[in-house]
Amino acid sequence: MGMTESELYKFLNLAEDYLLDGFRHDHPPLSSGSAVEAGPGTPAGSAPPTAGESPPGAPAEAASGAGGHAAPGSAAELQASSSAEAAPGSLRRQNLDAIAREVAACTACALHRERRNTVAGEGAVDPLVMVIGEGPGAEEDRSGKPFVGRAGNYLDRWLAAIALDRSSNCFIGNIVKCRPPGNRDPLAEESATCLPYLKRQIEILKPKTILTLGRIATQILCGRSEGIGRLRGQELEYLGIPVVATYHPSAVLRNTDLRAAVWEDLKRLRAAVELKP
């Protein structure tokens, strides 16, 4: 048995109320000649309002819910909202991954000829600190990861001493992404070819501070020519981001007298990012 016009009117009102606002409203009784087929509150010949859209002539509060707050959405809407909130980090990761793929395919300089793996860098996508060395060594070339082996373990201890960690609040990279043969210094043309990759990474990551490790990384990034002993302690910057320069972990492993100077630099870094000791 079919619904009467009045029953259909009440059913459509009830469905629309729960679809739009999640609760029932009071509605005037059906008057003679109303266009029920068009839906309550919808002029004949117009399309009915979609979910989340206010019927023509309805006050804004009706669409938003009591107090002007958004009415509860569907599961799909809530999921979309959640995805939108996560988008910045996800987008950074996608952009970093795209750079890593470009690096892996790069043959722009001679360093690609002898590499086993490229080392694009790794770490947090919203880092407080970006750590930058000069280039991969033998261990990094084998693993494809930055700062592994003895020097990498030593660097991890430095970072841990000031509440930093490569997986949670640091990103670690290098000036060049392929190992220079015999761990020699990168040539000027090799650094110039690779530096745009690093610049793009920094622009994506937007670290609060950069920590450069050793003379080569500091000179290239900051456009200076002094040795690391003179560069450390100076006010340096790259792309408007403060740079703290210190010795390379490998140099400190060879000369433990440098440890006191490194600790002073790490304390400066800690102060720059406002980390508690």
C-alpha cells in the first residue's frame, strides 16, 4: 500500500533533517497544492539540495548546526578531512621521494660511473635540524643511507646528547649524493651539479637550523673559504636558515682533542632550536 501525500511529505522532511543536521526539525503542515515531488522547501522544477547543502531560503544556522558549528559529516567526509590535515607531511614525503628517484637516475657528473648506490638522504619530514656532510663514504655507498658505520654511530651519539634523533626530528644529507672515488673531496663541478638537489630538499623540509659537518660542507653551503676551525662559532646561514658548523665525526674519531670544540658547537645548536638539555 502506497504512502499518502501527507505521509510522503513527512518522510521526506525526516530524511532531509537527518541527512543535513542529524536531528529532526519541526515543519509546517503540508498545504494544498504543494510540490511534494520537488522535496520540502524546494521550488517545483529545482533540484533537491545535496547532503550538507542548505535548502533555498534556509538560514545559515540550519546548514551548520546549532551555534554555527559544522554538522557531523559522513565517514567519507571525516576521512577526507583527516587526509587533508595529514597532507603537508605526506606531500613533503612525496616530494622528497621524487627527488630521490631523480638522484638515482642522475648521470650529470662523473661520480655516477663508480657508485653502487646514490645516497639522497633520510630522516624526519618536519625536522628541527638538517645535518649536512660533504658526501657518502664507502659504507654509505654500499647501504644507500647517509652517515652509517663508525662515523654515523658517532654522529648519532652527538645528536642524542642534545635530544635529537635522525628518525624523529632530524634529516641527514650530503652536498653530493654519490661517493667520490677514494673518499676524495668533491670537485667543484660535482658539487655544483648536485647542490640543486640539496637546495630543493631544504626548501621542502624547512628545518629550523642546519648543522654542517666539516670544512667542505660548510664552505660550499655558505660560500666561504676559511677552514673549519675558523668557520665554527661564526654566524652563518643558508637560504635564510641559521647554520651551525662543526668538525666532521670522522675527523674527531681521528683526533679526540676536537671533542670539546664539538660539544660547544652542539650546545650552540641546542640553543638555536631551543631544546632542553
